[in-house]
Amino acid sequence: MFGKRGTFDPDKGRALEAPPTVEAPVPPPAPEPKPAPAPEPAPAAATPTPAPEPAADSARRDPSRKSEQYYDTKTQIFSALIDAIDLTQLAGLDAEAAREEIRDIVSEIIAIKQVVMSISEQEELLDDICNDVLGFGPLEPLLARDDIADIMVNGANTTYIEVNGKIEETGIRFRDNSQLMNICQRIVSQVGRRVDESSPICDARLLDGSRVNVIAPPLAIDGPTLTIRKFKKDKLKLDQLVSFGSISSEGAEILKIIGKCRCNVLISGGTGSGKTTLLNCLTGFIELDERVITCEDSAELQLQQPHVVRLETRPPNIEGEGEVTMRDLVKNCLRMRPERIIVGEVRGPEAFDLLQAMNTGHDGSMGTLHANSPREAMSRLESMITMGGFSLPSKTIREMIVSSIDVIVQAARLRDGSRRITHVTEVLGTEGDVITTQDIFLYDIVGEDPNGRILGRHRSTGIARPRFWERARYFGEEKRLAAALDAAEVNDLDEAEAGGAFA
């Protein structure tokens, strides 16, 4: 289908022999020993692994560390491949056929250049080069792993990942900053965005919804910096969060009722605390016949309902025009006959429009924002509305928050890397100029185990009738709500008695 320029066999569909331009590069390297599986830079110094599985993590990272000789050989073969193939014909092939053709030509180049490699090393080199041409290069093996939450590339020679809530260095590296920049451009171009010197900051997403941020030189001094917030292939559900210990079973039952009863929910938390994952879980209890509209900076929510309209902001073009902000999307939502509006992240004046929507018949709307506690979340909402240029008295803004938000769910990432739902708090009203709240569920830290893992428990605060009780009764969920609250209190009493007996 494609071949080397000037020498192409139509019967075989690929190149015959390498032209002189392929044989010319550097004389064959002298036979060298196989690259050691654990090269000289000992990985132990850069492996802050979690205590439970240090050996497994170390074994998993060692193969990614390759010698300089491997990268030199790969660069020579890659350059020869680029000279030998016709990229226009390559573009016409599907991914699998293109991969097979590339593997055939690379195998020929290895034979012609008399590169001494074992079969396993040659297979690894073939996969690496195919990933460089057709995929995201050295990132491909990291994207294929489902246990990685974040990928952080700090220039061509340094790549970190987050596993089990802890950051650790890998041996992954790029050929140079130019290759890294090309991969960044390939990622963002898939969603119609661009990153270059004139527009060095870009938010984008992968096709599976994983969030991508790129910041390029001259702003990034040590080379392009790429950050990927990676989503699991299997979408998490609330019951799985219970098994992980993120929330108790009674707390999860109450969250299900909150989702079904069309309470207006704000999910608050710090960076990497699991806000988007929790939002995805809560949207699982939206009825299938409801029309849901999502507004996001980069579309990453994965709703399972059939009637979902997904909207995404747009940055300005090279002339500085054509920008579509989050506020534009939220305002336009109101003209699209939504039943629920879900804002991926509230971070600016769109907070005012979201509160207006929650207050005007769009019950069950949800959003996330960055804050360290439920009370700070309300303060941030007030600040964002004020910074948006709305000259409203503080009392008016607080009354709007109280009449719009029903429940605030606080997520946190603890110091051992675990993620917990620490507060389920409802907004009651105002007393003077102060917004009053009451906690329904709290997470208490009680200590840590010998491996440094935090030990804690979720407990009910003993609230028998939350403010959204009438709403639950309207939707026929008051019996389930009462049963969940009673079960939580019984569990708390049992734990208290067990603790007293133990003491």
C-alpha cells in the first residue's frame, strides 16, 4: 500500500530494498551486549512506592528504563523509516494494516543495517516505532495501563505517574522535546485545538474522555509539559466506592436518594480528590427519561442516560476571536429545555447562571468546584459571583445560594493517597448574614496502620429528618431514607459499644 520513495513493488505492496539513503546512515554498530533489564541508573532512588506492593511496582517500572544505546539505535532506524515510507499512502490505511506495513519495513531496515538485537528487543523496538508513527509514542504503554490515575511529562527526559494515590517516576523518555511537542499537537488536534508558541497553553481530552493539559515553551522552560488525568476503562459506580472505603453503605444509600430526589448538589474537593468520578457516580441515578445537558471545559463526564446533550467550551482562535465561555454555555442551556444541568467545574461567573438555573425549575442540577470544606465551597461561590462583575449585596448572594443548593458533598485525598467522602452536608438557610448548614455524614480519622495507611470511619451525625425529607417523600423515597438513617445510627452505636468494650 505504501513504500519507499522511488522503489516500490506493486505486487507486494511494500518496498523491495532500501535505497542508498537508507544504507548511508552511520556504519553498523559493533555487536553489543543486550541492554540490561536494570540499567545503571538504579531506580531505587526515584521510587517512592506505596508500602503494600513495592516489589510489584518496581518490577513493573524496570522494563521501561532503556539504555542510551537503545535510543540511539531507535533514532537511526526511525530516521531511515521516515525516508523510506510514503506518508500520504500510509494515511489511507486503517490502523492495523498501517502497523503491519511499518513492522515489515522496520524489520527490513534492521536486517540491512545489521543491527544486533534479540527477538524480544526487536519486538519492543517495533512496537515503539509503530507507537511513534501511529499513536502517542512512549505514552502508549502508560495509557494502556488501567491502574494509573495521572501521567505527568516534564520535558522529554522525565515522566511521572500516579498509582494508588502516590506519585512515582518512570523510565519513560522521549527522543527529544520536538517529538514530545509533536505528540502534544497530535493529541490536541483530535479535538480541534492547537498548541504552539503563539498559543502555548491548551486544555484538551483524549477520545476516552481523559483530561489533557499542555503548556509549551516559552512558558515551560524545560520543554513541553503534558499532564493527563486518566480515566479507568471500567466506569466506577457508587457501590464500588463503598468497597473501596470511600463512603459507608448507609452514606451511599443516602447519596442515591439525593440523586433520585432531584436535589441540587455541589461536589467540592481539592485537586485529584475524585470530584469528577463522584459526579459520574451520582449521575447514574438520574431517570432515563430526563433530558440532561452537560457543560464542560473539556468533555470528560461519562453519563449513561440515553438523552444527554454534551457541550464544550471553545478557546479563542489565532486572531483572538470566536471564544465560547462556560457562562455562554450555561446561559444557552436554559433555551434547550433541560431538566438537569450539569457543570463539569464551576470556576468563574458561570456560578451565577448555574444558581439561577437551579432556582428556576431545573431541580437536580449538579456541579463541582475546588474547595477544602463545604463552608469554603459556599464562600468560593460568593467570591466567583462577585468577581463576575455582579454588583449584588452579599446578603442577596447568600440567599440565592441557600435557595439553590440543597447538598454539598465534600471529597478529599488523604495523605496516604486514599480518597474519601468526608462530608455530606445540607444547606439549611441563613441566620443574619451567616449561611447555616448541618452535616449528615462525616468521616473521622482514628489512626493509621503499620504501613502508613490511614484508618477512619464514616459516621452519621444523628440527623433524623434532613431538610430534603419532604422532597424525598414527594418522590416516594422517604422510607428508604429513614431506613438508611436508622441503619447508620445503629452502626454508630454498635461501633461505640465495641470500642468501649475493647477499651
